[in-house]
Amino acid sequence: MNILLCSAGRRVKLVRYFKEELGKIGGKIIAIDCDPSAPALHFADCFEVVPRITDPTYLEQIKYLCKKYEINAVLSLIDPELSLLAEAKDALEKEQIKIIVSNKDVVEICFDKHRTYKFLLQHQLPAIPTYLNLNEIEAAIYNNILQFPLILKPRMGSASIGIAIIHSMAELQALWKDDGSLIVQPFMEGLEYGVDCYVDLINFQPVNIFSKKKIRMRAGETDKSVAISDDSLFLLIDKLVKVLGPIGPIDIDCFKTKKGFVISEINPRFGGGYPHAHEAGQNFVRNLIRNLEGISNKTEIGNYSEGSTMIKFDDVILLNSHSFKKVKV
């Protein structure tokens, strides 16, 4: 069994996890990225440098690589590519290329922060108030529903790019764009939590839910975290997954407030903090491989010890000139 990991970036640990699990059954992990210096490429069994996902030939390159490496499944690690793969999922699967991505509507709900908010409200799930219209924002401030500081974010974005803390109306008006590309949310003062969930590809049930309190963040990813077990959070995530209907690995951000947990963001892919779940025994990689072999997984929600702390650290490798090759169709 061979798996193609798209937009591998810096996710070295995840590549190693796939390499270890696939190696047990004679399989390989093939990593691709548009940047030949992406660290994760150089830890895969094989890698290729491809165009950016916006390139009109990108999907053709994916098809070519799937044939070249006899790929059994494809998954991506970045949000913008999820939409592209979800759009092409049916066409690719007609060519016997299995795409591990939720359906297009689920992906678009998660990628669009305002749609996420509306979806959560519709299903009576706790959500962070999210504003898309400047007049509504100004009215909420005037009526003391919103108070500074506020968080200004791209409506569709990832990796915490483009986020700003707003302290005054003057700052808000200076940064605001009336093109629907920005949202405003209240600044959340509660503790931030990350949840890694795996939804079985065969029985479509959440079989793993691992939660952690975030201690430190870097570039939008969890840099340090502590494992926690909270039944109310497990129930909330279970309800979310069942009404949303994603598949495979899911990354969910929450805040704990005086009224309980509030859902912040949903990413239907492996999250940057997944290594904590994996090292704690919640092996989503093995579960995914089992699913591809036609085996459903047993439920292991909360089956881990509280209190373990995950810390990330930097490492260095040197690349030679032979490392910079591009795929040729």
C-alpha cells in the first residue's frame, strides 16, 4: 500500500508516522510539495516537487504521480487544497484514485469561518460570534454586545496568517475591507484547547477523540500542550462530528469559558498538534491504513492518560543539489 501526502511542508513527524506504519506492510509514503526545501519531503520514502495548487496542471500531476507510484490513497495537509481535492474527488475516484477528504460542502463550511459560525448556530452548538458586516460590528459595539479588543481574521485563511488584534474603531476602519474577505470576532480570554478526532472511513463514527490544553502556539500550530480528558468536551465533539459528517482526521479548536466549551475552528485534516495524540497512543495513521484495508476501527474515545506534555523543537538537515527535482508529466 502506497499513500501520497500532498503539501507536506514541515510535517516531518507525520511523514515518519506514515513511513513507520506503512513499512510494516511493505508500503511507502510519497510526499509532495511545491517547495523543494520543504523539510517533510526529505523524510518520506519518495518525494516529488510539484507546481503550486493554483497551477492549472496540478490535478494532472496528481494523477500522473498516482500511476507512477501505484498510489492507494491521497490526502492533503493544507486547507486550500482540501477544496480542490473535494471538488475533483468523484472524477479522481473514477480513475481508481482514493481521496481521503470530506465532501465538498463539509470542506467549504470548515474553510469559511462565517459559514462555520452559521452552521454551529443552526445545530445549537456553542460558537464564537462572528461578524461579516461592518455596520453590524459597529452596532454591536455601540450596544455593548462587542467590546475591544477584537480579533480581525481573513474569512478564509489558515496558519494564523493575517490575524490582527483590534483595539479601537479607528484601527478597525483602517484595516477593514468591504469585499467580504474579513470577519471580526470577540477576543476570547478563556483557555484554548485543541481536539484531534478520527472519523472511521467505513462506519463513519468518531472512533478517536483526543483533547489537549494549548500552552504555546507558533505560526498557527500547537508548540506545547498538555493532554486533558473532559467528558463534556468529548460529548460536544461527538455531536459536532455527527451533524457535520466529516471523514478521516479532523482538527478542532475550542475555548473554555465560564459557560463551557465554545467551538472556534474546524479543520478536516491532520492538525499541527496531532503528534501529541499519536505519541499518547491515539494512532490515527494506523486507523486510516486499516480502513484502506477494509477494516473498521474500534472506538477509543478518551483512551489515554491525562497530563502528558507535548513539546516541539527544531532540528537541522543539509540538502544536496540532487534534492531539488521536479516532477515531469
